[in-house]
Amino acid sequence: MANRMRGEASFTHDGRTISLTVNMEALLRAEDETGEGLLALLSTARVGFLAVLLRHAMIEAGEAELSRAEAAEILMAGGAREALRDAIDAAFPAAEPSAEGKAPAKAKAGIGTKY
């Protein structure tokens, strides 16, 4: 079972469950292979980069290594995009919401703290 706290997710493709792990190793390898920074690539959502990240996330989860073209084919088949997004979200958790359901306010620049 996928552990969301560790950047893990899974999806079904051709009748089998495929696991993903988006951790620093997968992110670094994807950046090295594409020569692009993660944040810039995720904001443009280029299929080539997402296929590379999917491939490395699968390798990190213990899946068999596949080519970038095979990863792109799986990515476009459906299910993989959502699982990859879930794994990325889990790898970079947002701040815990407050009791009112809102994220805590950011600290303001200045000297000292407000009590």
C-alpha cells in the first residue's frame, strides 16, 4: 500500500498495479536527465519531463526500469498522471491548516515577535 507521507502513490495500468515514489533521488535524477529545474518544469507540465519523473519515481518504488517513451505512453493512458500528482503533493506537504481550516499566516518581516 502506498504511503503518502513518503511521496508514494500507485495506479493501475494494463491490469497491474504500478507503484511510484517521488523522493529527492527521483527528483534529482529527473532534473539531471532533463537539465531543467523541478519547479520550472512542474509549472509548465511538459510531457517529456513528467515522463522522466514518472520513470524515476517507478524505479525508486522498485518497479522495472523502462524507457522515457514507455513512461510517456503509460502517462498518457490515464491514472498515472493523478498518481504522480498525488506523489508530488505528498513529497511536498503543505502547512497544516489551523483549527478554522485555514493555513497559518506567514510571519511578517521585522524585529522580534508579536505576542
